[in-house]
Amino acid sequence: MRTTVIVTILLILAAFPASMQATILSSRGAGDPSPGMDARALGMGGVSVSLASPHHIGLMNPASLIYTDVTRLLVQGSFKRSRFEDLSGRADFQDANFNAFIFFVPLGSGIGFSTALYPLSDINYFHESAGKNDDVNVLETVEGDGGLNNFSMGLSFGLTRFFSLGFDFRYIFGKFLEAWKIDYPDNDFNNTMDKFYTWNRGFTVRMGFILKPFSSLTLGGVYSPALGIKNETDTYFEGFGQSSETLKGSIRLPDKWILGLSHDFGNWMTAGIEIANRDWSRFEINGEPLEHGCRVLRVSAGLELFSHRDQDAPYLKKVSYRIGYSTQPYFVTDLYENEFREQWLTLGLGIPLFMDASEFNLAFGFGRRGSLEKNQFAENLFRVTLSFTGSEKWFSRRY
């Protein structure tokens, strides 16, 4: 039965349509940064690096994985919808995809192995404008697609029962596509199109720790160093004829650190806070800094009710109920250096299955980015994230 359910979940996630539209701001830098979190963390407002539980695995902190003593697999998908507003009107965009996979195996003797695949950024925008050039109707369009992805293999070490370390060895890859098109709908002029395909690849490492000074208190942290990514851009020109060229370049992602703290109140509640920092003014494309990039300082807080499994409790008290809040500036400012403030209110559920060996996690996010009064731009954001975690006991953990 478990195999049937896992296959069903994979089919549901695969049935999500490919990305249709994301924020217009995804045209900046390497695209709209993805949260890179599992549904449990998203339901708690982004609290993630200090969550170390035998019932869950997460994407953010490799050191937290060693606290589960069974083999676990997580698959995840999400649906996002945004309503973009500016002074000229509004438009709706939506995006749905399979967006995370992580597999963890405890090897015994306080060592665990993991592998994960998830997106780091999303480029998905479309802009169309109509006008006249010397009394000739002209339709101009620009669209982008793609993003960066993470494939990693990691090791987790439970050095003592109170302290663990983890390392992810990460391969960062992805394709950017941008197409510029000019059409002359009412004339016989030649339409033109320029396409830019950029292929990116790079290697880096991420380090994390978990410290439990008391059984009810957990401190967690993650550090990702700055990363240089090599790329090649294939350019195709279509108009009176066709031509192409290939250019080599690079992008540089700034370093990032995250610190978090969580506290367990018996078996009925976990509360957590988290701070994450990344300075996007240090992002570079071919050695040039990102225009209007800014420092992003995220502050998150979240609660989880019935966070610990009591085998004798009624089923509804085994379900985890989550709420959270986060606030941060977006990674670029507007043309006048005003930040786009982004805020999220989140809700979540953790639904245990198969005698608590597996779990559905569901997270809802309601967000707002920017301000019509301050930025002449605003987005109302809605996000649903669904994950399924299955488990089997392969090895026993020993210290």
C-alpha cells in the first residue's frame, strides 16, 4: 500500500503544469530566489535551520538530518499565484511545479548520507508592448524562462548527542533563456527575434551545525560561501537571415548565513525564530555588480502545535498545526533605491500516515511585495506547498 501511495504522489506532482508565469522581477539577476525550504518550514514562516526532529527531514541544514534514525524520502510540489499591480493596471500570474526531492540514509555510528535536488531561482516572465514607429504598427515582446538548480550530496555527523555537523557538496546548474521579438503585424517588414541561451554550472559546499545545550532548546546555523558560476551564452539572431555566436561569462552569487533558535514546550508546541542574511549588492554578472541589488535580512518566527508524536494520543492530536510570519526586503530595489518590502503569513499542517511512519505536509502562504504608493509596483502572493515523506528502517544509528 505504501508503494502505491508514493507512486500516486509522484504522479500528482508530475501532473502539475510547467511554469507559466512568475514575477516580472524574475528578469533581474539570476531570477526570483526560491525559498529552498520544505513544507514544514514554509508553514512556520521559514523557520528551518534549528528544526531537528526524528520525524522530519528538511532542505536547509544538513546537520539536522542525523536526528532521524530511519531512511527517509521527501518529494514536494508547489503552486504559486500572484497579482501584479502598477499604476497602469494589473495582471495575474501563476506557476506550478515539482520543486524538491531529498533522500537521507543513516549509516550508523553517528553518520548519515543525503542527496537532494531543488531549485534556487526561477526566471519566468513575459512583457508585451504595442506602439508605432514612423506610423508603422510595432509589437514588441520579451520573455524569459529557466533558473538555477541545486543537486547536492551531503554527510551528517552526530558528534555527540548534543552537537552535530553537516556538509553539502553542491553542483549548481541551470539554463537561462531570454527572447526579444519585434513583429510588424500590418506590414511586410521582416520580423526579428534575438534569443539568448545561457548555460550555467558551478560547485560549492554548504556547512551547518545543530547545538542542543538543553534537551528542549536547539540552536542551528548554516553558512554558504560566495560562489562563482561559469557560463556560456549562445546567441541566435533571426531577421533578414540567421546568425549565431557563443560568448563565455560568469555570475557570482554572494555568501549567505542563517541562524535560528527553537524551543520545545513539552510534547505540545515548538516555537522558533530565525535570521538569514545575504547581500545581493555583491552579486555580479561578468564582473559587474547587480544594479539596484541590496542586502536581504529575513526575520522569521513560527509555532508548531503537537510537534512531537504521542502514540497514545487521539489522531487529531498527532496532526501538527503550524503558523508563521516572515519579513524581508526583496533582493533588488526600485529605480529610486526604495526597497520592495516582502511579508508573509503562513499556515501549515502535518498529517501522519502509516502508523506515523510517513507524513503529508501542507503549507499555505499569503504574501505581499512592494507598495503602489512607495514603489509604484505591488504583488499579492499566494503559495501552496505539498510534500510527502516516506520512511523505512535500513540501518541503526550508533554513536
